[in-house]
Amino acid sequence: MFGLFFFILFTPGVSEFLCTSPDLEMSYTFCDSTDHAFMFNLTPCSTMNKPVWKATLSWIPRSDITFLKVVFNVWYEGARALHWKEVVCSGADDEYVECSTLKGETIATEFDIKGARITFPKGDYNIILQGFSDDSENNMVICLNFTMIVKQDSF
């Protein structure tokens, strides 16, 4: 079964159900209490035998995106499974055109998530994705808290 994740301008702090399939359920909430102009679409809604997830993102940031550091944390069954940080936009010779987005402009992009090649064991995952406009991680521009439930082992 194929599914889509889709969310736009939902009430902050309220969990939004994103998708369900025989092997996966996902929902999310924003970490802060502010409304966001944000849309995210991901296919397929499955962890089984899918080497790549296709993602589409549309976001209107509330500040200029000249510097963007992404922090990604994954917990599996309550234990930290992954901690990853990367400076996506540094303000000089950036690889992505989205790095010059000004406050109020729309970022619209498509990309592959190749991490879907990972075999996810059955269980509960909590995924926190944070974006910061500074290297010290003091100025958060977005924060998403995903809940992912893998219903069956893929092996």
C-alpha cells in the first residue's frame, strides 16, 4: 500500500496523523507553539523493500536562511539510536539554492531520502528534526517531532 504524508499549517502542539500502512504508522507535531507555513509529502508509506523515499517540501521560513544547521536525533524504544548534525547553509558558496531564501519567501524542493535503505526493526521511534539559523544552536527556525511505529520486521 502506498501512502502520502501531507501537512500544512496545523495547530502547534497537536499531533497530526500522517500515514498508515500494514507495516508503518507516522504522526508529527511541531516542537514549538507557533504556526508554521509548512508542507511535507513523502512516499511511499512503507518501510518494506523501499530503497528510496521521495520527499517534497514547501516552507515559508520566519527568518532569512543564510545559515542553516540541521540536528537530527532518533530514539528507538526510548534509547538514542542516531545523533547527526550538518551545516546545510553556511552563507558562502552554498550547494543548495534554498540557502539564500529570505524571510517570507517560499522554499519549494524535492529530494530523495536514501536512509530508507535501512532495515527498521519493529518498534517505536521518536525522531526530532531541528533547524537552527546559527552554529551555536540558539536560534531555532523549525523543529518537528515525528513518531514512527514500525509494525513488523522486514526480515
